[in-house]
Amino acid sequence: MLHPITSAHFLVLSAALLLIGTIGVLTRRNMVVILMSIELILNAVNINLVTFSRHFGDVHGQIFAIFVITVAAAETAVGLGILIALFRNRETVLADEVDLLKW
Amino acid sequence: MADTILFYIFAAFVLGGGVLTVTRRNSVHSALWLIVSLLGTAGLFLLQQAEFLFAVQIVLYIGGVVLLILFVVMLVNLDETARLRQFNKAWWVALACAAVVGAELWYVLSRGLETLELAEAPPANAAVEGNTERLADVLFSEYLLPFEIASLLLLVAIVGSVVMAKKRI
């Protein structure tokens, strides 16, 4: 009944996680949750990279995953810094209430 | 056989944690479910013999990124936000876009699975040297310049976040 796991299983899982993250980024108003959804998307990418790294027996994919994790950490730090500065100035963390540039 | 069962357990962690991260009202709950999702991803890395990335995932993502998010959630007062509407007015547009992307992904994946026949690859001389050694060999020879540039990026991110969080910019 249970088939052995192939690379395809991992690819489908990563596509599903990417979709969940995309829905989170597009629909939520709370910026903290939007940042978390971006982490989910980057995790889906990492699963894909590691899967192909193993599929082709080549470690280069895992090197790329390391760089993705590095950039994700930097992005989160800067994003949370912006969030704190925004909360100090506008008293809100809702993405659609920050509409100073909108007319 | 054990691999199959473990895969489905970790997949349930990843997807269940992801869905709950996106849908919870309280940001602290979201962050805690994000930890579950990231743990599942770490397990998937272990299943694919990426032991170094497994350790990096736990130490850097769960120990670093999620902890940072939790600190900010505690620092910023989100109690009022939790009582407000959580989703956009245009949520149906977003869901339609996501459905289109999902259909595209499913089309590409289903075509690829038929033609490529993605199968289990034999572990490439994993017994000769460990995953970490092979990674280090490639990272510090072929990818030395990107490695240094990444350190520069981290420096910029540190300075940037400190400047952003300062009282007077």
C-alpha cells in the first residue's frame, strides 16, 4: 500500500507549502504573520533545492540552500527592524493601514 | 518502509504547521506553529541525508529567526490587532491568484512526473565522507566569493536593523 518515497513526493510537498505561504502573504493583514509566511515560502524553496541535490547526487543544491537561509535571516532582521520603526510611528502593524503613498 | 512513514509524519508537520501559521489569530500561536513547520522541514532534510542543513535549520531558523520574531511580537503590542479583522478585503483575489499558481504548479509537476520519472537516486558515496565535509569542500573552494559576499550582506543587515530600530533615525 505504501509506496517507497521518491523525489516527486518532496516536490509536491514543497509546491503545497509554497502555496500555503503565498496565500498567507497575500491575504493576511498582520505584518508579523506576513513575514512568517515568507519564511514558509523560503522553506519550500529549500526543500526543492535539497530534493534535487539528492536526486542528482550533487551537493551544489545544498550550498544554494545555505545561501537562501542566510538571506532569509538577513531579510527577517531588517523586516522586523522596519516593523518596529513603523509601530513606533504609526501605532499599527496592519499592512493595509499603511497607505501614506496611496491616493 | 520506515522512510515512507517518516516522510508522511514530517509532511503532516510541515503542512499542518504551515496552515495553522497562516490562519491563527494570535501572532504568538502563529510563531509557535511556525516552529512545528520548520521542525518538519528539518526532518525532511534529515530524510534526504542533508545532515548539515538539518542542524542549520534547527539552530538558525528555530533558534534564531523564530526567536527574533517572538521577541518582536512581545515587544510590539498586538493585543488590539488580534481583535481586528485578520484578512484583507481583497482576499478572494488573493485566493484566485493562488489557485491559478497552484494549477500551473500542478500542470508542470504532473507533466514532469510522467516524462522525467523522478526516482530514488542512489546515495552518492555517502559512506566515503560525511555530508558536512563534502559541503565544506565545495563551499570553501568553488563558492568562496559568494560566501564572502554573504558575510558582507549579513553585516549590512546588522547595521540596517540597528539603524531601523533606533529611536531617532
